[in-house]
Amino acid sequence: MRILVTGQCTLHWGRLENGNIGNYYIVETTFRELHRVFPNAEIVTTFQMTDEFQKREEVTSLPMELFYSWSEDDLEKALLEFGIAQLFNKTGKLVHRTPYIDEVMKSHLVVDFSGEMWGYHADLVGKDRFLVGLLKDNVPQLLGKPTVMLAGTQGRFPDPQIKEFAKVVFKSFDLVANREAETEKLLIADGFDVSNLKNFACPAFLFEPAKDGYMDAIYQAEQLNNRSKPAIGFVLCGFNMLEGPFDKWPRKDAEYDPFVDVVEYIIKELNAQVVLMSHSNGFELPPNFKLKHGRDYPIAKQLREIVRKRGKVASEDIRCIDNVYNPWETKAIIGKFDMFVTGRLHASVAAISQSVPTVVMMHGHGQESHKTIGFFRIAQLEDYVVHPSDPEKMKTTIRKCWEHRDSIREHLDRRIPEVQSLSRAAFDEIRKIVL
């Protein structure tokens, strides 16, 4: 059996492995789960993965341009393939072939893995990207191949003509396996036929952290052992800021006011240390490859310096993790906190999947992040979702989480295995489509 994994997560080399850490949580577990349910399958993908990843996870990366290449003719090529597939669907004859059509024809299952980029977010990445992605989805559907959308959180669809085509493509999937249930409500409101949609949980809940023996030196270096005070982890990113865009830089100190207020409250009222950290990395390309800080780190540093300059709390009670860590190490570090506050959703997954009591912050600007609500409803923690525009609500929610931290841990000890079973069930459902 041969499986082709493609979709809007097709990005340049290194981005999925060494950029946004949450992306890696999902990608690694997705390929491992596909191998679990299809143990003898050959898996190929348009995702650009390192040689080490391909060997370890038994997956082969195909050329990125099979899906999208940031070229002027991306849409033209996709339209040509769409026309070829339409003719095949009506006549049974393949009048022309392209490298993408060849890969589809050799495959027994085509998986779209796009996350929240299946919608208007795709066009923030490249011109006509969402339309190109829809055409790439529809080609295997017209060619008669089983198609599945996996771990989806479909976005908004501002272009009415493209939305109508998106409805056709969406309905044509044999299975849409979403990672939370809130998106289904939005799709129904938008007029989508959701009869092929089933809600599960994100594969990221299955991601395993680095083991304690390996992590001992890191815990020691980051002062996470033998603490004199409880430690509350804190992740802040550009999406949480009340003023966009998410990548705005530099930012004025005043833009941090809600978060400064919350940090000082934690330190003074909960008598805890706040440990700021990043949940995104950057990297230098080969031949001198190395991980480096991503977008979150300068935000964390600026927040730390603002709090220290104000002088309302002891400087040693607000610190920042300055080293760069990979996804396995990052998740292990998160697991050491007594509580966690985060504006990155998959950082919250890293926390609650290790039974760490967690408060998650919504996006501070732009459209509501419905997937955040969906994830926390799956974990039965919806009372711990807050919006950064309301510092008082953030503080009262953080206090509530702190005061109930023992019962929250007990709840998560029971609930997370159920959520992980729900994550695996999505892949078991895919097996039913093919076998």
C-alpha cells in the first residue's frame, strides 16, 4: 500500500521540524500513527523533511513543487491537472500526465494535512495558495482515489466563489477527521455539508517528551529542580497582542500592559516564580545548520525587562529560558511546571497532556481562535480559556486554576488517556476507508 500525504503544511525544508514547535508535535505523531494502522505502507509526502526524519519515521519527501512552489505558474499547473482529472472522471481516459498526477495514480490513499490553513490562512502564505490546494485535493477525488482530510481545523472563506468550490471539495472527501468540534459549527453556519465529518482530538496529544535521565542536566541548568518557590511557565506570542499583525516588531512597552499586570499578580499574589519561555524556534540553513530563537523569544525578553524595570516584584522571580530547545526537550521542560499560562495552543497541549494545570490565552486581535475553545472542551477545561483584552478575568482565572491545581491534575490524569484514545481513533477510522 502507498499513502500520499500532502496539503497546506507543505513548506520549505526545515519549517515543520525546526520552526513552530507545535507543528512538529503533530507531524511526528501523524506519520507514526499512519504506520501503526498501515504497518506495511510506503508513505510519501510533499512535506520537506530532513534526511534524518525521513529515515527515522520511514517516510519519503517528494519535491515541494508537486503541491506549490511560490511560482507564477502554480495556479496554471493546478488548473491543468484539474482539467485532466475531470476528463478522466467522465471518460475513464487519462489524456495527459504530470508529476503530481503520477504520484496520485501510484497511491492507494491521499491524505490532506492542512490544519487551520485550509481556508483564508493559506493565502497569507502565498498567492492563490488556497485555490491551488483545493484543486490539488480535488484531482485525486476525480481520479477515484480515497481521500481523507486529517487533523483539520478549517478556516474562514471570505471569497464567495472559492467558498462554493471549497464546499464541493470538502463534500468529496471520504472522511474529514477534525481535531476538535467547534469548527463543525462554523462549517454548518457557512453552508457546508458535514455528513463526512467526524470529530476526534489532535495527534499532538500523543507526542512524547524527552526522558528524565536525558533531561536532568537541562532541568538543573534551567533551575527547575529543588526550587524554593513554585514555578509557573508563561508563553506569550505575537498573536496574543491586542494590536496586530502577529509579527509586528518592534513593539512599544505599553503593548505589554495586560501581560505585565498578570505576571506581577502571579508573583505577588500566588507567591510563585514566573518562567518565560518560547514555543517557537528558528534555524540557520545547512551547511551550517543550527537551531536559534524564533519569534517568541524577543517578546519574552521584552516582557521580562519591562517587569524588572517597574521594580514591583523581585527580579529573580521573573526569569526567561534563554537556551534553545528542540520539541522533545521543550515538552519535557513544560512538564516540570507547577502551572502553565500560554498563548500558544500546542504549548497548552504539551502541558495538559502531562497533567499540568493550564490557562490558555486566546488571540488578542483578528478572528476568534475557535480551535482553542475546541481543544479545551475536549480536555474538559473550557473554564480556563481567557482573552488577553481582559486582565482582570485573566487574573481571576489564573487564581482559580492555581487554587484547584490538585484537582485539575487528578482530572487530567483521568481525561488525557481518553483524549489520546480519541486521537488514535481518527487513524483507526481512516483504515476503515481503505480496507
